[in-house]
Amino acid sequence: MNYIGIDVGGTKTAGGIVGEDGTVSKRLSLPTPVKEGGPAILANAIEVARKLLDGASNVKAIGVGTGGQIDAEQGVVFSATAVLPGYCGLRIADGFKNALGLETKVDNDVNVLALAEHRFGAARSIKRGTVVFLALGTGVGGAILINGELHHGATWTGGELGHILLSIDPNARCDIGGAKGTLEAYCSGPGLVQTYCELTGNKNAELTGEQVVSEADKDPSGPAAKAIEQTGEYLGFGLVTLANALDPNLIVIGGGLASLGERLLLPARKVLKAHAMPGPGQCQVVNAELGNDAAIVGAASLAMKLESALPIR
């Protein structure tokens, strides 16, 4: 049995045919027509699925991961930022089903990353219990899985962990959405850059996270390496809050900053152990495992869960 996973991003819309074991057998992507608005973005995503279906066999259902807060029961965009204009209220699941005749399940893009890691990746051993997932990139996204089920909350905003506060100082730094003192402001790519600039006095507005990491690779004892360590410590204080509140079985770190590996996670674990309550302070913190295919595999996992076609492994 096969499933289609679709990942709607702000730059491109990617899709793939995914088997029951999480293997991606066919991939395709098209540029996302963001400037044309919600209906065009949806039509483009449907076209990706249509092209994948051409010549495919045994495709049972479709899963879609996308930005915004998603009413996962109805497959409707509950709310969205200006990154995807005209997106709020879009009936994504109905659009796919009406166009392609296949049942479709839709959820937030970070939620599907977490689902992929739970079914096929770093959290696959947690059959029952709580898994916290954080995606550290341009922003910080999050998800919470309880006994294999995503926690959506009362307004489909459950798991937006990048918005927890690390600081209430009125002069705290702002995240990309303008909110002050958030986990995202300190533990995203831009947060890493700002930490480096604060340590060095660098005022280069064009400096990127990749450049900071490259400098750290060349000088493991220099300020760039220190900025990575300090970002890990900031992450650790965020994990203290999450671990004390949720007492999870496992915390999984994904996104671009996860490629820093132990340089980021070791200081985070140290802070977690030192400052959390005794039980939560022992929670394992690990890197995500699935890499570039995680979004497609996670979206397809929604389709697998749609009909309970596969048990949670």
C-alpha cells in the first residue's frame, strides 16, 4: 500500500509516494505561488499530487503538511501568517478529495515532522507516553505527541513551543514575528546570529547562521563556538520549562540547527539536568533522524493514520 505526502512550504511544494515502511519511492516539487494567494497555493499542491499519481499504483490516501494552525478534523486552515496570504479558511482536505477522489488528512507542518519521527525515526520506540518535538530553524516550531496522537489544543495551537518565554525583560530580543523574549528569539538561526553579535560586537546585518557555524568549525574555541554553546544553554532553559510541565519520555530536536549535534545538545542537557525537577531532568534529548524526507514522510503518515491502516510502531 502506498500514500502520498505533500509538504506545502513558502518557497516550494514538495511531495512523494511513501510506502508503509516510510520509504519514499518517487519525489516531485513545484515552486509555491505565494504571491497568488491561498487558492493558487492549494491548486499548485493538488497538481503536485496529481503528477505523483500519474503511473502510480495502490495509492490509498493523501496527507498534507502546511504552515499555519490547522483544524485537523476538518482539514481547514484555522489561522495563518502573511507568509501564506489568503490562506486562512482554505478547505485543503476538501480541495484534494474533490480534485483527486482520495481521502486527505491535513495538519501543521511541524506536527507532521513530529509524527514522522514518532512512526519511523528517533521516537519510534515510544509506543505509549509523551514525546516533545522542536524544530529549530529560521523560527522555532514544536509539537507534542501523547500516546502517538498529536496534541492540537482547543484552538489548534497546541505545540507552538517556540512561543514559550525565556525572558520577561522589556529589553529582551524579539523573534521574527516581533514577540519579545521567546524561545524562538534565542534558539533559532537568527537567534544564534544575534548571540554571536552580542559576544563579538559584530554589526554586520548580512551575517548568517551558516557563516557563524563555519567560523566555529574553523575555530572550536572562538566566539562562534561560544555562541553555539550559549544557544544550547538557552535551549536547555526552554527544555526545563517543557520538561517540568509535561514530564515527557523523550525530547527530539530537529530543524537546521539540529545539524550542530552535540555542540548544541550537550549544553542543553546540562542545563536541563541542573535546573529541572529530578525526574524531568533525566529526560533524554536526541536529534531527529529522518532528515530531508521527514516532511513528506510525516505528511504521508497522516494518511496512514486516517484509516488506521498501520499501527503506531
